[in-house]
Amino acid sequence: MIPIRPLGKRMMKGCAWGCGGVALLSVLLIGLLFLLLDRVPRTYPQPAVPVDPPQPGDYATFDLDGFESPYLGHTGSWDGKGGAMWGGSKVPDLEKEVAMGLRWTFMPVYWSAMEPDRPVDLSREIPPAWQALDAFVIEAQKRRLNVLMQAPVVGGNAGGPPSWAGRREKGKSAPLEMEALAAFAGKLARRYRPGGTLAASRGWGSSYGVRAWELDNEPEMYRTHWKGQAADYAEFVTLAAAQIKSADPKAVIVAPALASGKQGLSWLESALDPGAMAGSPVFRARGRCFSIGLATDVVSFHNYEGLDSFFAGGPRAVGQVFEDVRSVFEKWEQRAPGFEYARKQEYWHTEGNFDFIGALSAERRAAWRMQFFTRAFAAGVRKVCVMDASEKERTAVRAYVRILPWPFPMRAADTEAKILSGRAAVFRHRDGTEPTASQVWILWADANTGDAQVEVPVCSDRVRLVHVDGSESATNAPGHRLVLELEGDRKMAPPVMVVDRVGYVEKGRVDQPDRSGESSGAHPVVAGGRLYLRDQDILLCYDGSDPNAAR
């Protein structure tokens, strides 16, 4: 007779085998994902016609220090009510952003987390969730960080509207009564705008507050979503924007935070086309038309270049994703009577890095950061996300921001350089419009093509080279021609920034002027109509009309 093992032991053994199998499969899948994502796109196409670069004065009307900065911090995790996941603090993430020289941070706000049981009357009580969000904004203000507040977030990680608000369709984002969601958006704006309730209680006046509002996150596809509810989303954007701007006429409405896949473009068309009525049965029954075109001030999109290219089976670089989204918005500018809008100029990349698991080495990801900034700004993207940068990436970001606090205009300049050997990408930023204006070149060897040698024209006999690792060195440029040896790499070659600015070369810094406004040493750097001065390696920006007043 074959002995029968006790049932408990057999179950435990089966569970052990099952858990072990799942763990092994998970390891294999993660390993495969690393292997596949370690590939890089072969090309990084740029738009044929870039959007014209902004002028620094374009942002003066927003009346917020640092609002013009094109670098958006996006670090760590969130609980949707001012903290990190599992109750952690956001302060360490804010400190990382400050250390990189950024002037922006990010916070999503979940409707279900802030009003879980009913609409909150803030004149009667300040619930713990709102106190936590207050605390985050206060910490951001201490660090001179503007907040891109992704709010209200209904779907995605928020899991849908709170149960008391109902849903138009099971498992989707649109609440039964959209007015309740719009009212929540207005409540947020009244509390956190410059001069709002929180600012008044802290003595900030109108000098600080939230002025940029991104409405939901990847609504076309991410987790709980607005798929099949593009028209409902357009209703949300329209009504929420009206509430926000009633509280703060200078507020900026950012939408639709679109993922980078081409499949999302048809959803975007439906959100812009009021006649399609591409919404829920409840929406269609009510018979009102909406489009996101009029209410949207800033068009936002996401792009993970490595991850998106892997899933697309070909390059999905920032220039391509930007051009795809831009073409849809431009298509619908004048197509729907009563819903016409002026051509959008502000396009912001608000989420993404190369991938989200770190498949590339830290050195290559640092190189990618500099490449990505350069290509995005050259395409016409006005603000670019700095998401979850590692230590080496943060060093590269800080170097780039330090040299180019205002990177516009950024132009592809392959035809203005001479490629002596190999293959290379060449871009140039000019500080002014005159032919002899100070300038910064950014160059790197194309991936998997070996080293490259490039000659570029410069205005000075000596220039300074800034590298991905933050190091700098001065070098001669006989006859105002600089020959650069660019290091190649199979996947992501390190860029070199050539700083061709008077007064920057010998010391590697620019001295702060004394109280009379006279420089105590080298000449200051003027970029984008502003005066940039360096003090102990910290970049200070001064308005050209008042060189003694720190911006």
C-alpha cells in the first residue's frame, strides 16, 4: 500500500512549488524586460517644422518667480493628498529637485482621497487630507518650487470618482454628476491659487501659489480611465476650467496628459470633435457638445522613449510624439463652428524618462537626459519633465540647467558644423540674435557608430567644455574653430556642451555684481533677455531692468 501523506503537508508543498514557479517566472520576465528595454531607438526623428521658441516675457503675466523655467520636477511617489505612498514625506524629493536647480515640482490630487464621503466645506473644517496637501504646498514654497498640480485626478491611480458621486458607466472615470467634480476643481483653485486661502493665511499675498492645473492623467487608457468617454472628459475639462479660472483668471489649464501611443490619437480626436458625441450613454442622452480645444491653455503629453519605442516596434522619440499630438490639435483648430481656438503654442512633456525600470546603465541614462532635453527643446516643447533621476542623472541635469537655465532657442545645427569623421548630432543655442552672440553647442556621437570628430565655429579663442558627469575644462579654439573628439557608445553616447561665452572660460563661473550693479570680476551671462550670475556654483537670475533684485 502506498502511504498517503497528510493533506496539510501536500497542500503546503503544492503552495511552495506554485510560489516558487511564480517567483521564477517573475524573475525571467523582469530579466527579459531588462534585456529588451536595454535596446535604444536607432533614430530620433525631429519635426520638420518646429514650434517657434518662447520669449521670457511670455511668462511675465503669471507673476510667479521661476514660472518661466522649462524644467518640470517629477520625483518619487504620491498618495494623492500631499504625501508619498504609504504615508511618506515628499520633502526628500523636493530637496532632490532643488539640488538639480529646478524651479518646479509635481503633485497629483485624487478626488476620491480628498472628498471620500461627501463634498467638503472648508469654511467649517480642514480635514486631514487637506491639511496634508497644505503642508506639501508650504514645503514647496519654502524651496521656491512652483507646483504643477495634476488635479483633479479622477481615474488612473485615484481609482475613479468617490462612491457618493456615482458613475456614468461601471468601472470608468466619468462621475454621474460632472458639476460636483468641477466644483471640487474650483475649491482647490480657491485654496491654492496665488492670493488664495492658504497664501493669505501664510502671508504670501499673491507672490506664491498654484497656477498650473493638469486635468487627470492619461485619461485615454491608464487604469480607471475615460476610454469611450472622450466627450465626457471634454465636458470635465470645460466645466473644471471655468471653475478654476473663476477663482484665478491667470490660471493655466493643462490637458490632456496623453500617453505616447498612437492608439491614443483617435481618442484625442474624439475629445476635440464636439460633433462626434463620443461619450457615455448618459452624456449622449443629455445632448450637449463639448471639446477640450477652447479650454486647454497648455497641451501636455507623456513619453518614455525606450519603453514606448519597444512597445511600438520602432522609434517613438519625443519629437515624433510631440508632432503627432500637435497635428491633431492643429487639425481641429477651425473645423468645429463655435469651438474654434487659436493655434496652441505651449506643449509640455509632463511625464516620462527613458523607461521606468532603469534598464540602461546609470551613465547612459545620464547621457540620455542631456540628449532628451536638447531634442525636446529643439522640437518646440516648452517644458520638459525630469522624472525620477538617479544620482548620475541628477548631476547631468544640474549641469545642463546651470548652463542653460533658458535653453531657447535650441536649433539643430548639423549644417553649421563640419563632421570630420563618424556621425554626430549637433545642436546650438544662441543667447542673443546678433551673429556674435554668446552661444552653447551640444553635440554627441550617434549611437553605435563609433567615435566622431566635429569642427564647430566659435566666437572666442578659448571655450569651456561641460560634460555629463558635471566636470568642466577650458580649451583653445585657434582661428575661432573648435575641433571636438566625441566619444562613441553602442547605445547612448555622452553629449558635450561647448560654452562659448565671454567671462565664463577661465574661472568656470560668473561673479555676482556688487550693490552698484558693477561686476566684481568676469562679465555676466545674458540669455533670453535676462542676466544670469553665478555665485558659489549656484545660478542666480536677475531681471535685466533691475540687476540688484534677485528673481
